[in-house]
Amino acid sequence: MIHIAVDVGGTRMRAASYQSSSLKPIKLSRINTKQPESTPLERMLELITTVWPEGESIAGLGVAVPGPLDPFEGKIIDAPNIPNWENLPLRQILEDRFKVPVVLGNDANSAALGECKFGAGMGHHHLIYLTVSTGIGSGVIIDDKLLLGASGFASELGHVTVLRDGPLCPCGQLGHLEAVASGTAIARWVEGELDQDAPSTLLPGKRLTAIEISAAAQNGDPLAKAAIVRAGEFIGQAIADFLHVFNPSIVIIGGGVSQSGRLLLEPVKSSMQKHVMNSHFLDNLLLTTASLGDEAGLMGALVLAREMHTKES
Ligand SMILES: [Zn+2]
């Protein structure tokens, strides 16, 4: 039985076809999401065709897409950075075109599934996945099932308030975890400190990226290190709350900022210990970084295709 997985990002999209129980793609293809000569949807349809094994029938198609979507209706609500992907009935479009069952998943939810089934979370049944990059995305798996909620919007763990009246979050609220601990938030905080003449090898007066700050931190820059530690403390504070709600056996941190490794994980851990209601929540809890990197979304889309979660519910 062959399945096709598609991972759509604001910059690139990838698709691959797989035989049952294999993770080695039969065909794999990647293209830019945006090109002047065609729309992202046209490009996606073409991409799927290129990985379709010749003469074979496909059992299902799983698609990971950024931004909020309705996984039950298979409809994209608003995919950030992809023009005109608003209220787009993508599942219907794909099913009409390819005549196979299709399931859509939010990209962070899909990455959580990928890490759970094939990555750092293998063997775990209760898992929290956070991806800390430009923003903070997340997915929660309980009893081997992705938590979707009544409308499919569940587990937006980046949008919990950790700092009352804190900085403005891209969602419009103040003091959310994403607004104080994402890669973007780390960079803005360092820029603010540099404006106040904080000692650092980083130069004031220009836009910084989390990658530059992470590199400076690895080289021992005190301000860059303080920024990663600060973000880690907020993440740990939030995770303590998530432990109380979900009681997972593993918490996986992915995304670009997680490449800071121990520098990020140590403050996450100590903050988590400080804020947890009792130490039993930490018994047998594994805190680790993601292992699939960029592959997590595609692997999650494959899990979606193979398991067809929304069809079961
Ligand atoms: Zn928010």
C-alpha cells in the first residue's frame, strides 16, 4: 500500500511517496512554494503528480500545512505567508483531483506526530512537542492520539500567557510564550539590551536573528547567553503548567532555537523544576531536543496519511 506525504511551508514544499512500513521514499521532490508563473496550489498539485509512482494506486494522502486549519472539514483557515490560502477547502480540492482520501494537519501537530512515531518520542504514548523558531508551535499527543479539540484548534501552547502585560504576540495578545521566548522574541530582546549599552560582541543598531545570537552564545557572549537562558526560563515555566494539564512522559523541543542544545535545555529544566506543583510530575519525564529536524513535518504527514486520524473521529 502506497501513501503520499506533503509538507507545505511558506518558502518550500516537499512531497514523497512511501510503501507501507517503509520510511525510504519511492520518490521525493521539493520545490519553492512561491514562483511568479503559478499559484502555490497549482504548484502543489504538480508536485504531488511528480512523486506519484507510475501506474500505482495510492491509499491516502497526508498534508502538513502551516497555520490554523479545520482538520475535520479539511479546510485551511489562514496559512501565513501563502497568498490566498484563506478558507481554502484543500481536502476537497485534492480529493476531487486525485480521487484518494486526504487528511490535513497543522504543521506543528504533524511534526509532533512525526517525532512521536519516528523520532525522539518513539515508544512514548503521552508527548508534548514544542517547536521554537520564528514563532512557537506545538502538538500534544495523549494515548497515542493527537489532541485536536472541538474545532481542531487545540494545543496552541505558544499562546499561553507567561508575562502579564508583556510584549505583543503576533496573535494580538500580550505576554504570550511566543512573544517572550521565540527566536524573534529572543532577537528583539537582545536588540533592546544592546540599545541600553549591554556589553556584548553583537553590534547595536541592526536587526539580529536568533541564529546569530545562538552562534554568539556558543562563543561565550554574555548577552547572547543571557537571552537564551531567559527564553529557556519562560519555556520551562510554561512547560510546568503543561505537565499539570497533560502529564506527558516526554517533552520534545524542536525548531532552530533548540539547536542551542544544553544552553537552552538547562534553564528550561531548572525553571520547570521550580514551577512544577510537585516532583511527581517529573518522575520518569524525559526532556529532550527533536531528532527529525526538517523531516518532522513530512514524517507527520505520512503518519496522517497512514492513520487517517480525522476519518476515525
Ligand atoms: Zn499569542
